Amino acid sequence: MISSSLILVATAMVTSASVLSRLQLRQRMIDGHTEIIAHLGYPTHAFKAPLIYNPYFEQAGINAVVVPMAVKAEDYAGVLSSLFRLANTRGALVTMPHKVATADLVDELTPTARIAGACNAVRRGSDGRLLGDMFDGAGFVRGVQRKGLELKGIRALVVGSGGVGSAIAASLAAEGIGELGLHDVNRAVAEGLATRLRQHYPTLQVSTGSSDPEGFDLVVNATPLGMSDGDALPLDVSRLAATTFVGEVVMRQDMTALLRAARERGCPIQVGTDMLFEQIPAYLEFFGLPSTTPEHLRSLAKLS
């Protein structure tokens, strides 16, 4: 009997056919050797990854394809398990709202994913066990560093303590920041992240409960606020100093209301897609595929 989860996987793949048809594959067609990297989340309308990975795969001659799959939370556990029963599944990219849930559904987590309490990439090992890792934080950190921000000893505020916020907080801690403020609408979530960070980085000063950006060198919006027009701002921008670096994780639009307001105040900024481009080379290595540079990925991406 075919399980309902396998049917859900198949349905998601069929509904993604329009995305595949737009790849404009000139020299390579999807065939019986093509490997699938599932892009799991809900909703999928803001997904950028297929428009970056797939042009690169075409140009590099890699017989793989990233397929967006819209999976609701109540179906996710069954879909993830069934997905990796397909022999040609190379791995999975995981995004909102499943990053935290995925940490409990894989067999093993990397240290970064354990601290974050979430993961955004899953692969199957030779023994069939599922390994989860987390690259959001590394991508964000590399982006701000390449823009000239020195992280050692600074004060950073991360608003949002879900999967992406936890990963960014963990990566900032690993870079030796001096103080970290955490804020989430669910205070218990922020407190849980603070506890894990203190365990791994006992000298790091961690506070929770406030989204006031005054006095911070780096402020990060790691919430979904900004994905839709009319969303409230995640923090009081009038409290931002012109020297504060403001980073965003929302990718649906580059210039969110927060970034527009920060730029008007003279703040240096980082758009959400920068985090994505910076982490993709690490994703490719994780999946055992030929890697490249963020600059090369940008030159090929079909985001417009």
C-alpha cells in the first residue's frame, strides 16, 4: 500500500513541474539519473533557492535539480521520512516553518545544529541515517564579515529565536562577540536558546526580553516580519544609531521596511539574499556536489 506521505511527496513534485519547465535546460534534460534536492517549507511563494541552484547545476553540468515542495506542519514528519525512501534523493533544504522540527526528526545533528536547536539541510549517509546541519548562521556571518564588520567583542541583538535566529546567534557566538541580546515573541524560546549558548560559550554575556536596538553594533531581524507589505517593524528603528549594522533574513524582497528605514538613518545593511548566496557553497559541499563562489552563483541566478 502506498503511504499517504509518499502521495504527498509525489503531489508536491507534480505541482512543482511548472518551476522545472522554466529552467530552460539547453544541454541537459531531467532523466533517470537526475538526483533531487527537495526544498521543504510552507508557503513556497518566496523561495529563491531553485532560481540559484538550478542555473548553476545547468552551467556546471551537474545532473541534479532543486524542487520546491509546499509541506504543511501537520504533514511534515511523514513527508521528510518518505522523501528519503526515494533512492534518487540527494538531500533536502529546509526552511520556515520546519527548521526546529527537523532537529527532532533526523538521526544525528552537527554541533552547530545542536546549539541552534534547528537545521536547514538534511542528507542521508551511507548507513541510511539522516544527518542534519545548519548553514544560516554561517552564511549570515560570512556576509557581514565580507562587508567589513569586525565581530570580535561587539554587541549584537538578534530579534527572533526560531531556526534562523538561533543559527545566527550560534555563529555570532562562535566568532567571539562580547555580548548578545535575544528577543522573541515567545520568551521561553529565547530563554532556551540563551541557555544553550551559555552552556557552550560560558564567557558570552547573553540577555533576553528586549528588542531595543540602542547601543548595539549589529542588529538582526530573524523574524518573518517584512515578508508581506504592511508587516509591523520588528524593532523601534528610531533607536538605531547610524553606526549600527542592520541585517535581514527575509528574502521575498531585498529592501524590507526595516532595511529602508535603517538606510535612511545611515546604517550599513545586509539584505536577506546575501545570507543565502554566502551559504550555498557550504550546502553544496554538504551534499557532496562540486562547489563554487557566491559571486559565480550571483552571475548565474535567475532572480529577476
